[in-house]
Amino acid sequence: MTNQMEITSRALTRLNEPKQFPTLNLLQADQSTLNIDQWNLISNLSHCYDEYSGLSMGERIMREQNALPLKLRLKSASLIEFTRIALDGLRLLYEKNQDFVSLSVYDRSILLQSTLKHTGCLATNFLLYKVGAMDYPMYYDTIQKIANSSVVPIAKCLSTQLDFDMIIKKLLLAIVSFYTINLIGYTNISSINLSNIKQILHIQDIYIELLWRYLLYKYNFEQTVKYFSDILRCLFTANEIIFTIEEVQWYKDQTDSLVQQTEQTLILND
């Protein structure tokens, strides 16, 4: 009981912490490794995906869960609903990104189908980590029920790899939304199907360089190499989770529905 009280206390403390929103001080751009255009691109990418609305809803859900008896917290329906909320907010990552909007309808469709499960996995787990859900042992019990037992050790591993600031997280999601490398074997979609692979690879290069330079802005070179390695490990772990839950019907239904909604919105906005 004492251990459960400590976990609850930690989660509530995290919820009540003052939000440390990152500031992009353009006046310091000349003192950093980023130029004005790169700062502006970071700012634009940051405003594409409003994770704070998702975070607010996630915090509300966790407050409601903490008000319940321990045995009733973080049940299957609650985690599935949490995932739906996180995925729904992810639409803006694609719909508001001008680089993504500039692609052909065909290439947008291919990327949406091949990347949304990746960005969805990362975004959902970032929010779950941020609101303290991963502090609860019952969280992993529920993961086993709504997915399968093999995903639990991978989910525990991912929970130790998510301690990035919001700008790093957003840059990572933006990079993953332009994935063309078939890192895992379950998808039938390959980068060779894209009609303008050069355009997409160019965007990838810009975003990856942006992430590297932002890390250099925040940290020294040794720390930057470490953080970049941590980010790669996080990506590989998320890929492993996606591979493991590929046949989980409720997650497939949610992501497929989101792909269709996003495609329709982008076509209407063209």
C-alpha cells in the first residue's frame, strides 16, 4: 500500500508541476548554431502540432483516474480512450505542416499510411509518460490485456527513453512523419513507391540537421551525441512496439480511421 501511495504521489506531483514550455528566443539566434530561418522553421513545426491540448486532456484523465480506487484505475477502456485522444491531436502534425502539404496527393497518402502508426505510437507514449501513467504497475497489466504480453517488456523499455523536451519531441515527430526507410518488415509500403523521393529526402535532411543543430544549441558536443543516440534508441524501441501490436484490431482501426480523416481534410484544403 505504501508503494502505491508513493506512486500516486509522484504522478500527482508531476501533474501539478508548473509547465516548463520551451521558449524560442530569436534574439539569441546569432549566439547559436541555428540561423534565423532555422529558428523560424522550428517555430513553425512547433505550432503544427499542439501537444499541450493533448497534454491537458491527458492530465484531466489522470486526475479522474487518481480519484478512483486503485483497483479501478487505468482499465482497458481508459487507455484506449487516451490513445484515441492522442491520435486525434496528431492530425495537425500532418495537416499544418507546409512541407507535408506541398507534396502530391499520392505521396501524402503513402506517407500517411506508412508513418502514422509510428508517429501515433511516439505521441501517445510521450503523453502517457508526461502525465505519469507509466508510474503505475497496473498500466502494464492493462497493456498486456489490450495488446499482448510480449509488448510489456518493450513498453517498459520505451518508458525509460522518453525524457526529451517538447521541441525535441516535435522535431522527432516531424522527422518520422517523412519516414521513407523501411526499418521493419511488417509494412508492404516502400519508399520506392513514392513519386518524388528526392523532395521527401531533401525535407528529411533539413529536419534531421535541424534536430542536430538544436541539440548543439542546448548541449555540448558530447551531450549532443548522447542525446542523438538516445533518440535513435527510442525510435528503434517504438518500431518494435509497432511490429508487436500490428495485429491489435482496435489500434489498427483507430489509425486507419485517422489516416482517412487526414487525407480527406488535406484534399479539401488543397
